[in-house]
Amino acid sequence: MAIIIGCIIGAIIGFFMPIIPYTYSGYLAIAIIAALDSVFGGITATLNKNFDLKIFVSGFFGNAILSILLTYLGQRLNVDIYLAAIVVFVGRMFNNLSIIRRYYMEKFINYRENKVKKSQ
């Protein structure tokens, strides 16, 4: 239910504000990368059977807020601190994506092997 409400709220905001001002585009980009990192981490945790919704939600919003604050601080200091956050988040995303890929490849290979054994 919360997902549907979130989608409706997002659609309403997108309808009334279809263009993001250039000033906020950097903040939004880093927040999206942080959120995607949390999503891939949640998928990996689900596949490993140790998913916890509280940890997922706190990581989702915590990572996004921290990355936005780092971006803001970096802009105030005229230092590209946000690059450190991007490197960490993208590195973790690739790591989680490789775990997800490995899981489904093993599942597919086992399915094919069982199918061949049954046909013999």
C-alpha cells in the first residue's frame, strides 16, 4: 500500500513540477544513486534470505540524506566531495549486481542441468 501511495505522490509532484531546476540536479542525481544502491542491497539481502525492512528503509533514506549533505558541503567548500560518495555507491551497486547475477545464473544452470537429466 505504501508503494502505491508513494507512486501517486511522485506522479503528482512530477505533474506539477516536470522540470528540475539546474541548481538541484546534482543533489537529485546523487540521491538517486544512493537510493539505487539501497535497492540493489535490498535485492541482494532478499536473495540471501536476510532482508530486514527497517534496515532497508533506514539505509535508503540515510544514504540519500547523507549523500545530499556531502554534496551540499562540497559545493560550499568548492570541493567535489560528492565524487567520494559516487565511487562508494557505484562500487557497492556493481558488487550487489554481481551477487544478483551470480544467483540467477546458478539458478538457470541448475534448471538446465535438471531438465537435461529428466529428459535422459
